[in-house]
Amino acid sequence: MDGGAAGTSNGGSGADGDAARRNNTRMPKYSKFTQQELPACKPILTPKWVVSVFFLVGVVFVPVGVVSLLAAQDVVEIIDRYDHACVPPNMTDNKLAYIQNETIPKDCTRILTVTKEMKQPIYVYYQLDNFYQNHRRYVKSRNDAQLRDYKKSNTTTSCDPERFTADGKPIVPCGLIAWSLFNDTYSFTRGKDNLTVDKKDISWKSDREHKFAKNVYPSNFQNGALIGGKKLNSSIPLSEQEDLIVWMRTAALPTFRKLYGRIYVDLKANDTITVRLSNNYNTYSFGGKKKLVLSTATWLGGKNDFLGFAYLIVGGLCIFLAFAFTLLYLIKPRKLGDHNYLSWNRHPAGR
């Protein structure tokens, strides 16, 4: 009697022990998810599939690359670097003193020759080299709430060092990005005809409607002892200051172009364009370059050879790999799923 009771007791203890061990090891409850038994697509990459995919990618990419290059070749560009050419001959050794001296005229005239017919619209860009708009402190020196909300127009948080004027008044727009606004100007003539530069809609529509308010106006801007760039008209709201909006969409690379305006006149080959510009922006202090760019556009955009070459290189490489794998498969075929190729099934040499 005691033995049976003891046996029953021991059996119960054994079951309890198994349950306790399962709890201690925290074994998950069985499910197809935890055991990775859910239905799944498990394609087998046979040689035919691999060769077909490479060949298909190559057949698609190569024509796209050719079309992209042809489109880029149709773009006509005139690029003129003027920062060094507009310095007076007696100050070429001290360009920084020239740009910082307000008594020295900054007007400059450049002559451009149209090499190939340019259909309207002709896009006018200014290009800056060695200007790091992506610098961490530079990018952070702005306040978006101030730009899009009239009630917060006196907010200057994160705008150091351009937050307040010397007498403590808030700057609108504040921050280094707005303070360093590009301020060179251009005007164009062809013979006796002035070429009007249309500066409307040069910025993103989303920026004008959502990032810059219609009831926020510049105030106390560029009133300090050190002027960074262009001054703003205090009677025009920020949403209509498109040069500012374009500038404040910071560039990712140190060499960049920003749209200055459009010319809606066709230019013929060998036309002579006279550019009268104001060389105001200081790029000499950091070894930068300034260039004026006149460019047409195609359905693919501006001139960009990289996209076409990228497609051609990738497509050509895929076609090469497709032929290489085909030859390898024909010369040295291998049975699919043959276990003898597994490392642990291979017999050492000499055995």
C-alpha cells in the first residue's frame, strides 16, 4: 500500500518535474511561425534562371543607357567661370581685400558665345564649388517654425550665431543659411535686345506653400556689422522670396547649381551674349569658385552623362556574366542537387 502510494507520488513528481523543466527553459509554444514552417516561396536558382535574369537585365539596361546618353548629348550648356576674371588686375594678389572693400565697384562684363542652337526655355544657374552647404552646424542654423508661422516669427531657437541683432531684436529669417544668401546678379543682352530673366516659379511649389508663410516678412535681416549676402525686401512675404527659398534647400555636395531664372528666347549658334553681372558674393575667403551656367533641358532633365554610363556599365556587365555562366555550364556541366559536391562528402585525395 505504501509502495503503491509512493510509486504514485513519484510518478506525479516526475510529471511535475518535466513541466518545471519546460518552464525553466522557457520553451516557446509550438506554432508554425516559431518553427519556421509557414508557406514560403523557395525558388531554386538553376543555371538557366540565373543566365536568363542576367541576360534580361542587360537587354533592358543597355538600351536605356544609350537613350539616356543621347538625351544628355542634346543638352546645350554654356559654362563661364567669372570669379577670377572679374577681379581688377591690380588686386589679383589680394582678392579677399577686393571683395571686402565696398568702395571698389563690383560690376563686371562677360561675353558668351552660343556654340549650338538653344531652344527655350533656357535655364540660368549659378554654380558654387567648394561650398559645403551640408556642414552640420550650417544645416542646423535655421528655424522652420519661424519661416512658416507668423505667431512664431520671433522664435530664433537653433539659429546661432544669427539669432538677434546687436540691440536684441529677433532676425527674420534667422540662421546662417539665410544670412549667407547668394547675392550676385546677372543681366543679359543679345546685340541691342535685352534678354529678360523670368524668376517666377524657380522654387519648389511645396516649399512656397508649406515651408514659407505668406504672412511672415523679413525684419532686422542683414542689419549687423558683418553682411553675409543678399538683402531681402521687407515688404515682400517669405513665400514670394524665391531666391531665398531656392537657397535654403541646401545642397548635399560641395559643388552644386541653383536655379537663378529662365530665359524664354531661342538662341542661335554663334550668337553673342553680353552678361553684366555684380560680383558681390565672397568665395575668395574659402577658395571657392563661381560659375554662370546657361543650359537647355530635355525630357530627361539637364546634362547628366553619369546616368547613361551607369546603365551601360551595369547592362554590359550583366550580359558578360550571362555569356560567362553559359560557357561555364556548357564546358563543365554540373548535376543540380548532386550531394557529392558537398564538402563533407568529398573524399580526400589518395583514399
